[in-house]
Amino acid sequence: MRRKIIAGNWKMNLKLSEAKQIALGLRNLSTPNHIDVMVFPSASHLLSVSEILEGSKVKVGAQNAYPSSLTAMTGEISPDQLEEIGIQLILVGHSERRQFLGESNEICNQKIKYFLSRGIQVVYCVGETLAERESNQTFSVLSEQIKKGLFGVPSDQFKHLVIAYEPVWAIGTGKVASPEQAEEAHAYIRKEISSLFVGAQTIAESIQILYGGSVKPDNIASLLSKPNIDGGLVGGASQKLDSFLGLIK
Ligand code: PGA
């Protein structure tokens, strides 16, 4: 059985004091064994949050990193610097980075290959825009994001990869995909992964696929009741302790 993941994407929100308060509230969390919890704080909060959550059941991840070892690259963070503070989990391809910061499938691919080759866990986000959905391009967009984003990833490195299906029209809009819409996309993503190379079938069956986009404590159960939905990548509702705890519950 695939384990469930509840992941909080704090984006560029929260003050340090607020992030620390949520981390303190999560520190002694006792979750059922089949659930993993992750948080992705802002870069400047990573050290404090990871110190608070050290030894807890909550994994701390970075929202971004540069796919290289220590080098001259102004404004970026290296996985070496993340590993130094105990962080081995990175988000790649979030739609905000794709839309506004030019993170293409090719850039995602470079990042994914580099991070996975170092044994760093990656949560790779894919998803279509409203215009793409309305023009029946959802599946071709997802197919391209999976095929280009995961091109050349060695089969033994998929164990560190998690996919997040996040329809762009559902992110931060309050318009959650219906469990049926999400399930259809998740099943399709699994099928695309199974066709990446010979033998990818087993990988496709075991890979965790999270849904993201207006997940709230009151809609998460119906989403997770679907067979291909293995958890949630949550923005807004993870940025308050009460609702984060509600999601996990
Ligand atoms: P949302 O964001 O839950 O606020 O819609 C999800 C995300 O962007 O990961």
C-alpha cells in the first residue's frame, strides 16, 4: 500500500514568528503510521523551522534549489547548503514558478535529475491551466510535463520521487477539482509513468501522487478516498496550525 503524504507549501507567506509557531505545533505530532507530513517553508525560514522539527515526524523541504554543487550563482541555494542544515527534500515545477519564473519542463528535468542523483527527495508538480483544460489539452499537457520532466531519470532513482498533480485553475482559487476530475488525472499520470520505459509499470504503481489546489480540511477526505490519490500538497490551508492539524486528522 502506498503511504499517504500531507505536505504544506508555505510559499512566500508567513512571517518567521508564524512559521515557527506552526512548526512548534507540529513538533509533537503523533500521526498514524501510514501518513507522512512535510512542510516547505520560505528559504529564509528553513534553518529555524528545521531546528524546531528536528527529530519529529515532520520532514522539512525547500521550495526551490539550484541544480549544482557550491558555485558562483548569485541568489540561488545549493543542495549542499540545504543538506548542511539537514534538508533533503525539494519542490520542483510548482505552477507559480512555471508561470511567473520561466521554470520550463527542461529546467524541471535538469533539477529533478540532479537532485535525485544525489539521493534528495523531489516533489515534482504538474498540472494544466484553465485555458488548457477548456481546450481539451489537459492530458497532452500532463503527458509532456511527465515525459520531458522525467526524461532520463534512472529507474532506481524513482524511489525518491513524488508527483503532485496541481491543476493551475484550482490553486489558491477555492475551486477544488472534484474527486473524479482529480482521480482521472492521477490515473492518467500513473499510466504515463508506466510507459516511460520498459519495466516502469512497477514504479508507476508504487509512486505517490498528491493532489494540490484548494485542498481544505473539509474536502481532503473525499479526495483521498480515490484509489490513485495518495495525499495533498496544500497551500493556504497549511498556513494555519488549526487547519493543518485538521488536514492531518
Ligand atoms: P492552495 O495551494 O492549497 O492554496 O490552493 C496549493 C499549492 O499551490 O501547492
